[in-house]
Amino acid sequence: MENAKNIPEMFGCMVFGDSAMREHLPEEVYATLRRTIRRGAPLDIEIANPVADAMKAWAIERGATHYSHWFQPLTGITAEKHDSFIEPASDGQIIMKFSGKSLVRGESDASSFPNGGLRATFEARGYTAWDPTSPAFVRDSTLYIPTVFCSLGGDTLDKKTPLLRSVECLRNSARRLMTLFGKTDIGTINPTVGAEQEYFLIPEELFRQRLDLRLCGRTLFGARPPKAQELGDHYFGAIKPRVKAFMEELDEELWKLGIMAKTEHNEAAPCQHELAPIFCTTNTACDHNQLTMEMMKRVATKHGLVCLLHEKPFAYINGSGKHNNWSISTSHGINLMDPGDSPADNAQFLLVLTSMIAAVDEYADLLRISVAEAGNDHRLGAGEAPPAIISVFLGDELTEILDCLAEGRPYTKHDNGNLDIGASVLPKLPKDNTDRNRTSPFAFTGNKFEFRMLGSGASIADANTVLNTIASEMLDRISDRLEKTGDFKAEVKAIVSEMYRDHRRVVFNGNGYGEEWVKEAEERGLHNFPTAAEAVPHLVDAENVTLFEKHGIFTATELQSRCDIMLEMIAKTIAIEASTMLDMAKKDIRPAILFYADSLAAGMARRKKLSVSTISRAEKETLSRLTAIGDEIYDAIAALEEKAAAAAATENLAARALAYSRDVRAAMTALRTAADTAEALVSRDIWPFPSYTDILFY
Ligand code: ADP
Ligand code: MG
């Protein structure tokens, strides 16, 4: 076949992964590095020079001229600074050089990245340090080296460091529990993640015509289109050739980078799509998701398209999220979330399952905060994405099993007759407990948990840092008890029943989109933080600080700085949106309305000269409605300006974020409503930017 592509050969060809390392590194160096990568052994700095040499040679073969320390600051996106390999040689020529020192450490001005007061500007240096556990790769003539980013004093300034710490912490806790179950030959334990990514693709020429899309990534105005997603004809629908071409190129680019792009389909909203990779270890999954988002944007422009990763680019249709599928597995292939077939495994599984129920209930606020950002406020609880209330979906069968255990009732499996749920004979659990309840924020889906509240544009690092830490905390509490007990089996049963009894309020299998759930959740005493601004200040609540400090994930200072950064980001994001709206309303929308009203009035005047009877009622009424709506917009502009000024002047950070999120947004909604009414009245060729219909049905 002439045009058959050799995908296995293409896969990972731009990654300095295991096979490239084996091929290019001296044997002992390879073995040492592999120990660090596989088992988390401390990095032997002696190997930096030979590794740098090999990396350089390998990268140059792939067209690289530069290298870059690639890191993930608190902006949530990635950062890079490029240096070429050239160094002067004695004869006035140059040589291509890359030293171990340049590989291991880089310096960067940290003062321009969000740092929440952790860095005084007089000491603006930040350091990037090589993370050997994530492979280097070549893209666009540059060798990218994944790094962590911290301050001179060692405070973390990135999303990666706490994530790596949390992975290590969970590894230890999971190993401790498995050891208690007599399992010692288990290899490396890792939390695994598969992040399903939703996105929109729209034509670039239309994108360019809208200031709101260009500056904010979402539309701030737009009348309801005659058709949206009500027919359900886009979900899993046939993929347009232009989009298909995009997806094919994206897949190839991702495969070259060693990313296992697997499933692609159209999503519910028009122009909305999804890509799911095959899951892998957390650190890699986090880098891969960042790269996937970056590649989506790049590849889209090659096809005359723009990829929108905002959580809510358009009103009236679904926004985009990210489903974080999460589990814990050993390198020998044991998944701790797998119900399994043997009773002994079931006991361990039930412990792990209930530990997560407890973790999610006790630290629901942290999970909520881990997905808190201005953009995600438009999704959570808007009847399309999980609500802002955290609950766990288990499915009827697992719920019944745990109910029985907690209440001391015998469990009856419906098709298999009675099953004694004593500690020695725990039931065979349903393997295919595949959940189709899409309204739950945290669902057990067969052999993993699916955390569905993440925003589409967000880094998955925060959510996974919290997941790993709270899981680790609960597993440790269990091990503390099991290490002391004389009757292991009885203690297992006691722990499962007690933990479940104490935390079952968080289990909810019903419709998470319903109004009734909001009321019921309140009666159950569950948190409900509808907006990010309300949730974020709880990051520094005493029990959360204690948790993170205990596990060595964040210091109290680091947490406070992260809290401040998040609040600042919320305030700034909404401030930019408000300014953009004002700009569009004053310079585009009001002039368009005036122009149309003038042309109507001029036409009426011309006709009046002929005879009064030629002026239609429709023209008169349209003109008077336009005049009224024009005034309404004028007033709404003034009101928004006032609220935005008041919010900006609010000293206290939490109060400022709240003022933007409540008052400024309310004024934005009023302005939008008025402008959208005008859009529906004004002639199509006068309206100053493309409509929803133009964009969504291009
Ligand atoms: P859906 O949620 O649409 O039904 P799938 O069940 O196919 O989709 O899986 C969604 C994602 O979950 C995929 O990225 C898949 O690789 C990932 N996944 C499957 N098993 C695990 C696991 N044990 N740990 C983490 N992610 C997993
Ligand atoms: Mg899913």
C-alpha cells in the first residue's frame, strides 16, 4: 500500500524516551537514569554531562538548534525560554554545545509570573530544575526539557512540584497498605490518569472579527441562534472533512510526541469535539495534556480554524470540560480500584473504595477548589456539567453492598442468590459497574474514578495533587489502624463499615442536575460553592493547611500564596471581560444601533416628503424600540463601569474577587441582555460582528 503510514515507527519518534535513551546513552548511565525514572531514586548528578551530550546529538538529528527548559507556572499554561546550542570556539567559529549544567538547572526571571508574594522583586530569580521522570522531546527545532520551577528559597512556583510530591506520597501510602495485605512484590505504584479533553473549533476569519473571542476566549455578547444543540444531531455525528483533516494531523503530531491519542468524536454542542488519550502515569499525563492543548491550537491554525479551550465559549450550548479518569496501579499491572475476582482482593478493594468516599467527603472543599476558576463558574451547576456540589456516584450495586455492610444486613446479589458479606467471604463485586450517570461530579466507573468537574482549559495538576493527597491521607489512617490490630479481618470490616457510615452522605446516585439535589445536599450538610470566588478562600482553612503540611505537599506560606494567586486570577479575568464588553458596547454595538436607527429615520423622513401614508407601522415601532434599547444599553454601560470601578477599588483580595464575581457579573449580564435584544432587531449586514449562527454553523 503506497500511502500506508508506519504509525508504530512514527510513535514517540520525537521523544527522548526509554528506547532513545538505551540507544544513545552509555550502559551504566542508562541504568542509573532508569532507576531514577522508574523507582524515583535520587538523581545522580554525575550522569548529567553524558545525558546532555546524548540528548543534544539525538535532538540535532531531529533538526533541533535550540533547547528550552519547559515548565508549568501558576498561570496554568506552560512557559519556555529558548537558548541555541551555539557556543564560541577559539577559532572564531562556533560549536554546538549542551552541558550537564544547562540540562539540570536553568534560571529565569520569576517576578513576571504569578507568585502570590512569594518573591520580592529585588530577588526576582527563579530556578528551573530538570525533571528526569518526564521525557524530553523535540518540537519545532527545539529540544524541550520538562522542568520544575521554584524560587531561590525553594518555594514552589509551579504546578508540577506539588504534583510530583503528591505522587510520591500516594505511592508510599498505597505500598504500606498493600504490604499489610501481604503483597510485597508489586513493583512501582503510580496513580494513573486519562484526561478526556473537550474543545471547540471555529473558523479563524470569524474568530478574528470578535474582540471578545480574541481577548477572553469566549463570547460576551450574542443573541440566541434559531438552532443550537436541541436536536442532538452533533453528538457522535459524522465529522466534517475539514475537522477530520484537523484530527488526523493532530493525532500524528501527538503520536510523534509519544501521546497515545485514541478516541475522537463530535460532542453535544455544534463545533464541539473531544479527544481522549489512553491513560498513563500522572506526571506524564499532566505533561501530555498540556502538550495536547498546545498542539490543538497550533494544528487548528494550519486548517484555518481556531481551537477554543475556554470552559464556556458560547451561551445556550454546552461548555467544555475535562474528565480526569484516575486510578492507582502497580507496574505489575494490579489496579487497586479493580473489584477483582478473589475475596481477599475484594477486602482490599472495599477499603480503597471507602477510603475514597471518606476522602471526597472530608475534603470536598479541596476538590471544589482544585477546579475553581472564573471560566468554570459558567459550567458548574448550569445543567450541562456536574453541579458545584461534590458527591460520589457508586451505582446501585456497590451502594447496596456498602449499605449492607454498614447496617449489618446480609447482602443479596440479585441474580446469584445470597452472598455472605462477612469479613472472610467478601462478595464478588460486579466487574462491569460501568456508570452512565453523566451528572455526577465524581463517579466510580468500573475500575477508576472519573472526576468530571475540571475546566477544559485548566491544567490537570491541581486536581490530581488534591486527589493523590487526600487518598494518601485516608490510606494512611487505615494502615494506622490495621498495623495495630490483632484481628486483621475483623478490623478491615470495621473500618469499611465505620468509614462508610461516617461519610455515606456524600454518595448520591440520582440526577445531579436537578433542583431537588441542591436542597437535599444542603440537608445532608454538603458544601455548595457556586462560584470560584466563594470556594477559593477555604484553601487556607486550618484542616487543609494541616493536611498539606503533614504530607509535605505545600507549606502554609505556599498555600496562602496559591490562594491569593487564584483570587487575583478570578478578579483579573472578570475585569478583562468587563473592559472588553464596555469596549465592544461603546465602539461597536452602540454605533451600529445608532447607524441603523438613523437609516430608518432618514428613510422615514424621505417618505414623509412623498406622503405620510408610506411610513409603515413596522418602521416606526422598530425605531422606537431601538431608541429604547439604545438607552438601556447606555445605562447598562454606566452601571457596569460603576460596578467595575467599585470592585477594582476593593482592597481585600477575597472581597474583590467576590465583588467581581457577583456585582460585576450581574452588570455584565444586564448589558449583554440589552445588547442581544438589539442584535435581534438590527439588520444582519449592519451588526458589527459575526453572529452565533455564523460561527456555529459555518
Ligand atoms: P468514557 O468515559 O467516555 O466512557 P472510557 O471508559 O473509554 O470513556 O475511558 C475514558 C478515559 O479513561 C480514557 O482516557 C481511558 O484511557 C481512561 N482510563 C481507563 N482506565 C483507566 C485507569 N485505570 N486509570 C486512569 N484512567 C483510565
Ligand atoms: Mg468520560
